[in-house]
Amino acid sequence: MDWPTRMMIARGMARGLAYLHHDKFIIHGNLTASNILLDEQCNPKIVDFGLFRLMTDDAKSNVMAAAGTLGYLAPELENLETANRKTDMYSLGIILLELVTGKSPADRTNGMDLPQWVASIIKKEWTSDVFDRKLMQDAAAGTVWGELVHTLKLALQCVDPSPSVRPDAREVLRQLEQESKLVHFVEPLACMANDLLCMPNNIIGRSWNGTVYQVSLKDGSVMTIKWLMRENIKGHNEFEAEAEVLGKIRHPNLLPLRAYYMGPNRCKMLVLDYMPKGSLSVFLHDAIDSSGAPNTLMDWATRMIIAKGTARGLAYLHDDMSIIHVYLTAGSVILGEGSYPKIADFEVHSLMTADAKSKALADMDKLGYRAPELSKVEEANEKTDVYSLGIIILELLTGKCPMNRTDGMDLPQWVASIIKEERTSEVFDRKLMRDAAAGTVWDELIDTLNLALQCVDLSPSVRPKAREVLQQLEQIWKLVHFVEPLTCTAEDLLYAPRKKIGTSWNGTLFKMLMKDGSEMTFKCLMSENMKGHNEFKAEAVVLGKIRHPNLRALRAYYMGPNGCKMLVLEHMPKGSLSNYLRGGLIMDWATRMTIAKGTARGLTYLHNNMSIIHVYLTSGSVILGEGSYPKITDFEVSRLMTADAKSKALAELGKQGYRAPELSKVEEANEKTDVEVFDRKLMRDAAAGSVWDELIDTLNLALQCVHLSPSVRPKAREVLQQLEQIWKLVYFVEPLACTADDLLYAPRAILGKGRVDTAFKALLKDGSEMKLKFLMSENMKGHNEFKAEAEVLDKIRHPNLLALRAYYMAPNRCIMLVLDYMPKGSLSCYLSGGLIMDWATRMMIAKGTARGLAYLHDEMSIIHVYLTARVIILDKQFNPKIADFELSRLMNADNNSKLLVDMGKMGYRAPELSKVEVVNTKTDVYSLGVIILGLLTGKSPEVRTNSMDLPQWVECKVKEERTNEVFDLMLQYIATDIVNEELMDTLKLALQCVDPSPSVRPKAREVLRRLEQISPGSDGGVGPSEEGHMPLPAGGDKE
């Protein structure tokens, strides 16, 4: 049985006995190891605690005699006949000794009982001989000795011959629990103290402040534990107070204190994350790392990451936490994955005694990291930490260990002597000099060396602060952001999870998953193809400011050591057009035209607005986003490359088939070189007669672009203009301040779906809203007929008609109508939802609807056909506008018939249309009458009552002389004598409109005239004298 299990049993027994004594006032009287039963997890349970109270006096005597024979009987019970709490505590002490020694109390040694034998061994100072051999194996590892000794002392106190010396059960429990506890911080560990104490471990380091172990936990995870030297650490209370502060410190470049453990005899342990690569000191100066793997040579990029990370962590300690590290060395810089550094031991100084701090500073001097002024004073400060940081940076540059003196000189003195002799190149590690020989990092090495020497200056006032060291290191090697700053650092990008998505002559592309879940594209440029640092910077500053919807934005660039250059771009999930073309293009004509126009638009912007020639425009450099919206990429590459690289790239362009023929003789690309057989899918579209003209026009334009003579080729702007003429948005009276693409790709929400159309609300870039109605192409007339009808419809403008603002005809007979968005929705929403409107508003809607219908009939000779409450759209003031008046003229005959059937089901179709399908003004008036009945009754005509439609139900009520029941309850409640009269007159007019005989029905103009006589006010959107055109606001609609 291991020590954690024995300790769990000891605590459980003490807890159970404390409950019996102090909560239930029960004396056990016969507590032995036989009365401690263990469950599957070895949790103890005390049994037989009630028997002593049930026994006769003779039986009690017999039991106590047996207990004495077994070695559990308190000595005073030879004179007493009654057991008490103190005699129970003696028995508990015997069981504790049993757990510690592994010996049975019944077995006497040299005539001594168990307590006497233990006391004799301790007297001879052979304490280790007391313990069970298994426990001594654990103690030999240095992890449980303190707890063993403390438990032994507590057990001996319990078996003291004097009952008054023995503690009570609660005190035993308190000492067993309090003296050994694991305190977790921010992220609780999924383990107990015993898991850490007794799991397999191996030593990975020793220092003046303690011994470090690697511990493998049951779940397979690995932690680091540091046993602190007791004589060096503050007392429990001070230790706990300091640890509470230190345990909350979290920073990417600090090794967090995950938990601490306080055991008996001032035993203290820190729990830390395990870092497999070990310390920087091991990595730089040992042949193998902490895991036994061989150390590899460290390049300049990795060393710079370590320098910056260490400076960043130290700056956080100084500026944010007001903590001085004091003992910063390469041994306290721990390396994680990707050699990402974390500073360790920042907590140690706060936990140590004053004497231990003095000894530690002496060790710092031996190691070569102590600031010179600390030989006179022992008060460390920010500048002494910066001195240690400077030593670490020199260590990274030189590869030398600061502990090893050269010709009697420490590391800073040796570096200064070499520089003084003008042999600066000899300072640097050989590996770095190989990089410098390539001409890429020499300036960075010199800048970093100068910074390190400033950090180790003999005068503290000359040394920069840690934050300034970090800023200077980041200026040497940095990520430069453009218009929209990224919420990440160079290291975030360098070490983010990545997936390779492409390779080309100019670099390798990766998809990066950032910490916030977003994705970026990362292009690592081939250093030998790129211009030098200064030229690269100058060009990148210009390119980074370019923003256009059809250009892939350069979000940032990064210039690292070894000539490393990287571009950070927005991620486009669909990849390049080339991927689609090579994979067998499954793309309709509409999508292809979107790509063609977008590419032309982006290229036009480059030529006309930025005076930039792309040079390397291919299908691989056209990247597709959502909805296959294209963005041109690589437009920056030609300006960043060397002349040799450009020549090679043009040759590659020729192999791919994109190079203008004149570039085989000259290499000066221009706008015309940038501008330089039908797919079966397109021919299927063309066979339907819808896109043949567009195909031919686009083909002719493409052939003009690839003409052998540059003078014949159009400019990119001209290409765009011709493409937009082929496939365009047709405006009516008031031109919209947007393009077809603006409408097609605007954020949208569905408003409703009908038999022949789907309506959306679109949010435009300027914040305005429009209604887009997409018509199902198979329901519409052909292109030529549609255009002819649209020419008539575009002239219609009236305050009570929802104007057609524009239409859009795309390939594949896709048709989109553009209308104003009306926020109040349709009248149908109010009728079906329970009409909450006063009489004036209802009359205003009735008159406005009649006025709009009269205008269609009398001025435009248009029959609506499909007039229902669904097509009465209300503006903010509830003024009505009739919608869909254009549908009957745009649809083919079959779909007109189907819609008439739907009208019948909805309750708006005139009865004569069930026999013949010839619509006229009187069939529209019937629908108008049904709408007015809906306003009067508050009922939806689409809901039948007792199998009767709305007109039939109203006539039935009138015939039964129950006319008042016809009207909406709200109208009945608010009705005055005048309103009652208006209600009756309006009801009579509505019933005349829905008369089965068309000849009885009045014309729409007559309906309007009579409504205005019934209620002269509330005009419904226009005064009685106004009948003409009215300007339209740039608004929107909702169904």
C-alpha cells in the first residue's frame, strides 16, 4: 500500500471518529484495525461503533481484555472500567503507527509493544528504521519524508501514556489535513496532491532554490514539480500570502505557477507546466536536451524569437506586476514548442528568506549574470534585471556560456575587447556568421549586439528599461500592418496552425488558423527573388494602402532574419479560378460573367487609379470569394521582385499561355500586355435562346483583348464598360446609385416566396434598403417580350403604386425587379394577425387602393389581375401602394392561369373567372371589394367561415338583419353616429363591388369618388385634386 493510500485511510478514520465523539457523543470502545473496513477505492469506514453501548458489563470487560491482548488498549484502562474519548484516541494512535511501520500491534519486539519499540528506535536516532520499507522507497525520492515524520510524531502524541497529552479526534484530523494541501490557481489541475507526490518522476534539474522533477500523471499529461529547500523558504503564512499573488500571474512569456503544495515540516512544492525542450542554457550549451534528444543548431530567427519573448515577459513583470525577477539567467528561460520562451523562477525571490536571497545573489555572480553594482548592495531593481537580460542576449549572439571566463574576462568584457580590436565578426556564433555571409542579417546582428551592450553597461542609468529593449528588438524584426491593423503579432502568425494550399514561382501559400478562430493567408516569398530590405519596404508601403472590392488586400508584411519576407493576405475559401478551370468548370454563364466583370473592374483600378501594371495576371491570380466574387491577387509581386526574378517569371507566364506575344521580344510589360471554344454548359444555355447574343459579344471582346497588335487591344476600363453593356441593370425614371453587382452581393433577408417569385430585403452600402424580387425564369416571357413590356411599365409613377425602380436581366434568363422597400409590410399581415387600426386609417387604405387601381385602369389601361391584400404595401404612415401590377404582363399564359386558380383559393377571384379566364376592370373591382370587406370586418378573405367566402358570409349576416355583427369589434367599440353611417355606406359600396354580376359593379374611379363622398378626409397618400406623378423617396419594402 503506497503512502497516499495510507494517508487517505488515516484521515478517513480521524474524520469518522471525530463525528462519533463530537456530533453523536458516542465512544467506540473497541477501535482496532479489524474494525476499519475498506471499500474498492480503499476509503475507510469504521464499524462496530454501536456495539459497546449494547453490551453487558461482563461482555465489555471481555472485549477490553481482547483489545489489550491485540495491543490497542490504552494503559489507563487497567485501572478504569469505562472507555472514553482519550482511550479511543490511544487506539487511533496505534492504528496510525501500524500504517506508518507496517507492523502488527499484536506482535511484541524484544518484549516491547509497538509504541515502546518505536520510541526506542527514535531514541537511538534510527528513525528511518521505523518506517515500512515501501514507504522508505518513496521517501528516498525526497517527496514524502516530511509527511512521514510528521505523521509519526502525531501518532506518538496519540499513544502518550498521559491521557491529557493526547489530542482529540478533531485536532488529529486538522493536523492530517492542514499540514498537507494542494492549492490550485486560475486553471484547476485534474489531480490531487497524492497524484503529484507518488506518481513516477525523474529529476530534470537542481539549483540553489530546489530540485525539479518531471512527473507523469494518470491521465498521461506531464507536469513539472519543484521541491523548495525548506531552510530557504519563508514560513507558511508569508508563503501563502506571496503565492496567492504569484499564482494569478498569466502571460504568454511567463511559466505560470499552476499550484503549490504545503506539507508537514515546512515542506513546500511548486507545480508548473512541463516544457519539453528544457532551458535555454541546456539548448545552447549541452549536446542533448532535457528529454535526451540531440540539440540542433539554432538559427537567427529562433534566437530573435527567444530574445523578444524574454524581453516581453520581463517587461510585463516590471510594468504590469511591479515584480523584480532578480535571478534571471538562461537557465530560467524555458523553451516550449517552436522554441517559444517562458521565463521561470520569477516567483522565487518573493518566497525566499533574506539569508537565502544573499546566497542566491552570490550564485548569480558565479554564473555570470549578476549586475556589478549588486556586489556592493543587495537591493535588486529593474536595471539589474535588464543587465541579466543583456547577458542572455549576448549569450544568444555569441553562443558562449557566461559562466566560462575568457582570459580572465567575463562575457561583456570579452565582447567589448573584441569590438575594440575591430574584430566584431568574431563575436558572433559561427552559425550566425554563415547566415550573415549570405548578406541578409548582418545589420540585424549589429543592431542587436549594440542593444545588448547597452543593457550590460556598468552604469545602471545607461541601461534601457525592459519595455524599451522589447521595442528596439521589434523595430529590428517586425510585422508591419496596413489600413486595418491585425489583432496578432509576427509570432502568432509564425506559430499558428497552418496548411499548405499552393506553391508558385514567387512563393508558398499557407492557410493560417488564428487564435480568435479567423483564417488568414500567408505567402512566404522566396528570398532570392525579392528586392533588398529598403526597396522592399518602400514598395510595400505603397501596395499596402490599395483597397478595392476586386483586389485581394495586402493586410501586412513581415520582414524577418535570413532575408525572410512574408505577405499576409485575406483568406478566400474558394481558391483560385484556375482550380475550377483545371477541374472541369461547372459554372453557369451568370457566374462566369460576374468573374469577368470583377476581374476587369479590379484591373481597371490598378491601371487608372494606381498606375500599376500587374504583369502576371492568370486564372491562378484570380481568387474567388463568397458567391464566386473575384479578387485579383499577386498584383504586388512585380514591384517586389528583382530584375532576374521578373525575367524568369515572364518565361513561366509564357509556358502557362498568358504572356502577350510582344513580351517574347521585350520584357517591359504595360497595360495592353495585362489586357491580353465555348464550354458545353454554355452551349446548353445558348440553345435555350437566352444567352447566345451575350456569348458572341463576350467572345468578340476577348478576341480583341488578345489581338497581336497592342494598339487594337482596349484598355481595362473599356473592357469593363463593354461587359457591363452586355449584362446590365436597366434603370427607370430615377437612376439608382448602385450597380447590379451591388444589389446581387448586398446582405439580404428573405421577405416572402410566391408561386412565381421570391422577395428579399437588400441592405446597400450607403445604408439604404431596397426590395429585390427574383422572378422564376420558366414563368416569364422571353427576353424580347419582357423588354417590350418593361418599357411600358417603367413609365408608371403614382403615389399609390409601388414603382418598378429598375430591372436586371442576366444570362440563364434570370430576372430581378428592383422596388422600394416598405417597412410596414402588407395589409395581409394585419388582416391575418388581427386588425388593430382605427376607422380613419382603414378608410385611408381603401381610398388609396381605389385611387391606385383607377390610375392603372384609366391612365395606363392595365388590368392588375392579382389584386389581394398581399399586394397592398403600407408605408410608414400606412399610405397604401399597390404592388405586382406588372406581373400579369411579364408572365407567360400558363402561369397566368395557375395564378388565377390561386386567386380563387385566396378568396379574391371574381366568380365569372371560374368559367372564363378573360380578366377586365370589373374583375379587379371585385378584388377591391373583397379588400374593403376585409378592412370593415377585420377578417382575412383567405379564411372561410362555415364554408362561405367573405362576401357570402357578409351577405348572409345582412340578410339575417344582423348587420352590426359584420363589423370588426374594434370599430363597433369606437363607432359614433357619424362613423356608423360611414360604415354602413362603405359596406353597401363593398357589396356592390363583389356583386356576382359584373355589370352591377362600379368602375374603380366610381369607387374612389363614392369613398371620398363618404369620408372626405384621410386621402390615402394624395389630396383629392392630385392625380399626377409624384417624386419617389429612395426607400424599401417588406412582405
